[in-house]
Amino acid sequence: MSSRKERRMEAHKARKLARKLGFPPVSAEPADTAAAEPVGSKRQDEAESFILFPVSDAADGSATMPQPGIPFPSLSSISAAKLEANRQNAKLSKGPLTEATKAVSSQNHTTHGLARHQNGTLKLLTSEDPASFAALQKSLIDEHQPATPTESILVHRMAESDWLAQRAQRLQDTCLDPDSGEIKDEKKFTLYMRYQTTHTRAFRQCLSDLQKLRKEKRQAELGVEAQRVESEKHEMKKDAHYWEVLRKDAFACQQLSLLAAQNCAARRQDPQFQAEYEVEFAKRGLTVNGWEAARRAA
């Protein structure tokens, strides 16, 4: 915005404040010069865009220079009785005291209620049913079953966004002619439609964030579970190897016992078996076991 537009906007605000305070409009030029300009001309608009106050340049106050500014109210223009009455009335004003008046006062600045305007949370309108909103929250909680505070926040935000989208839809319906369906107030209809789109997207975003959060949680749990399964598999392999070694040892002991039993039976049947047995051992470069030699020496 250019500096000229900014000046004209500030001047417009100043004239508006002056009218609200009850002061007559002040022109930048003398009355005869201002009257010479045609009404609605550019010259007159520029002259009225500045509200001038005399400011003394010299010490004696002889020289003055017009300065733009806001016309502050002068106490001299108000009677003493009215001023005192205003002061006494101001002392009596304490704002809303009861809960009912506070509830009404909280809605004074509400134009459409399509934004979360109470500390960032949803504020129900007096025309809405709190039980319906509670039922909507309960249905979403029962469906999604939030298990953490973050999930609870997302589910509550989903309920609020859906409620505000429904509110925007109801407000859009008020802008339509009930018979022809024609839009009566296009500006408000466009505003309500934009808010409905915003809250619909907020609902979808919260749902997406909830699903993404749970997916990450499942992946983390699956990672821990996979590590546990791998650890158990490793332990099972170690146990299987241990029992396999024991099985092989038992099988070898069984074979040795069977061979010793066969040798004993052969000695009983053939007295020459022992000599032939030792000769066969010598041919193969083997010696008789120590326990066998000890048995024979005994």
C-alpha cells in the first residue's frame, strides 16, 4: 500500500472517530475556499482527509502550522453536570456478574462462530445442543479408542472440526432462498463455504495424523517383536545344538556298549578270539584300550 493510501486510510479512521465522539467535521481549508470546491471533487476529498490543529512555532505563539492528527475530545465542550454524570455512571458499570449474563456477554462479538474462539477450543452456541456434540465425541472415541493423550487430542479435534463444518453448512442454508435455492447473500455464503472447506480439511488431517501415529507405533512394536523372535530363534538353535551333541554322544556310547557285549560273547564261545582280536589290532596299528588291558591284567 502506498503512503498516500495509508494517509487517506488514517484520515478516514480519524473522521469516523470524530463522528462517533460527536464532533463536527473539520476542513483543511477556510470555509469560503472549501465551499468553492464542488461536492465530491478530488480537491475536496484531499482537503477533508486531513484534520488540522494549530501548532505554535514561535515562543510568543504568533506563527502556526497546520498538523494532521486525531481530534481528541475537549472537556470544555461538555457541561460540568454531564461530565459528572458520566463519571458516576462509569463507576456503576461492573460488567456481567451472574453466570447467565456472562454467557450472554461472551457471545457479543460472535458473528458466525465458525472459528475456535475460546482459548483455541470450540465454543458451543446457545442455539446448539450440547448433548448432540457430546454424542458425536463419544461415537468417535468409541470408534477410534484413543490410547494415548495425543490420540485423545486428535479425536477431540476431529469432533470439533466436524461440528464446525456442520455449523457452516447450516449457515450456508440460511443464505439460500428456500423456494428457488437462489443465493441471497453471496458474500456470507462464500465465507461460510470457505470455513466449511477449512474444517473438513482439518478433520481429514487429524484422521490422517491419527492413522500415521498408530502406523508408526505398530512398526515400532513389530520391530521390538522381531528382535524378540530373532533372539528366541538364536536360543533355540543353541539348545538344539546342545541336545544334538548329547544325542550323538549317547549313540556312540550305545555302539561301544554293543561292541563290548559282542566281544564278551565271542570270548565265551571261542577261546582263540582274544588272540585273533589282538593280532587284528596290531595289523591296523592300534592298541587295546587301557580299561581292556587293566581288565586282562586283573
